[in-house]
Amino acid sequence: MKQLTLSMLALALCTGVFAQADTTKPQTGDTIRVGNMIIIKKDGGTTTEEKTDKKSNDDDGVTVEIKKRRTYKPSNISTNWWILDLGFANVNDQTNYGSPAAIAYLPGGDKNSLSLKNGKSSNVNLWFFMQRVNVIKHVVNLKYGLGVEMNNYRYENNIRYRSEPTDFINRDSISFTKNKLAADYITVPVMINFNFNPKKKRSYGLSAGVSAGYLYSSRQKLCSDLRGKEKIKNDFDLEPWKISAIGELNLGGIRFYGSYALNNLHKSGLEQTPYNFGIRFSSW
């Protein structure tokens, strides 16, 4: 009976020893893990495996292995495809409605004649691509792209753009349930980008620069109970080029954009400077 008891105790002791042993990494010494650091003491002071980024051996047979965390390494040239902007459009109206040019373009008009509906004028931009090129240690970058800007200006009053005999704006005799001027540009933005923590994908930074846009489509859409839906395509004496100061703010995954034109929306008669702001959906 005594021999049977001793045999069972020996079997239990052997089972516990083998259960604690690491079968995936055979070792002849002691192993201690502290965070990213592994301390291994091997018999004879020798080490047979090297799987970590850094290792230091002591003369007493103790090996210290430190596993480094992988960091995000941005490439020197990165491309972001299909970026979407959703925001608001508005104009800074500095027109002198008593001047001869303003009277000829908008007879009998005043500043309220071209008032926009609050929060109804929209700006939607679709960028085909944007590229970021490393300039200084990925902190300072050059950023550029190509896309289209689509602006919808919704008027409160019953104004109508005319093109005969010349370009001008007048008040119509009926009321409109919808009155919108659409101006779309194909645009090239160029910015200097500052990335404050380039080793992280969700970084913080800002960009500033200029953009040049060419007016490829403009139209006025009108809806009324008497005439139904109307769609008039014309350039309406709008400036064909739109040069803007632009900016972008990156708050770790949430991005905002803004632009302010450096020239007027119309060629003559009115001094209205368009500007946009909103949220940007992109990967960086």
C-alpha cells in the first residue's frame, strides 16, 4: 500500500512538471515574461533561438529578449482614391447695388434680392484622387489631387437669370417653390500638409494651399405651380475660373475642409465671393 501511494505521488509530480513545460518552445532553464521583455536563463549560458528584435546575453547565462511593437511606416508617396466632401455653400456679397454695373445686371435690385436660404445651399466635392508626397520626414508633405466641385445656391426670392439680349437678372412675376443656381468646376488643389504624428494611421494635422477650378457646367433650376419644372443651361456671365484659398483640418480620423474664392462668382455687375466648408471623408 505504501509503495502504491508513493508511485501515485511520483506520477502526479511528473504530470505537473510536464504540464508546466512549454511544448512549443523547448527550454532547459527558467523563463520570465515582463510585458514586452522575456528573461530566459538557460543551462550552460547558451541560447539556441533568436526570434526577437533585440537580445542581450550576460556571462551568467541569462538572456534578455525585448520584443518591439510594430509602428506604422508611411510611404514616401501615398494615394487616396475617391474622396467625398459634404458641406455648405455661401457667398460674401460686397456688391454696391447703386453702381451702374449693378443696376445694369440686376435692375431695381438690392442685397436682399439675391439672399440665399439659410442652410439650404450645398457643396458636394468628389475627388478622383489625392496624393501625398513626403518632403521632410513625413511631417511636411506636398498634397495635390483632381476632382469636381458642385455648388448649389438656393435663392429665397423669385429671381431669374436671363441671357437675351444680354446677361442680366430680373424678378419674375410668379413665385417659385424651388430656385437654384448650380455651378460645377473641375478642380486641381495643391496644399502643404503638416502631419504631427506620422507614425500613426490616425494622425493629427492640417493642410493649406490653393485650388484652381474651371467652370464646366452651370444651370438654373426653377419649380413653380404655373410652369412646372424648368432647367436653363447657360454660363450666366459667371467667371469661368475659380481660384480659391483652401484648407483642411485632420483630428485623428475626423476631417474638415474649407475654401474661400479669391475672385468673384460673376464676371461683372456683382461682387459676390463664394466660400464652402464641411466634412471630408478620406483615409488620410
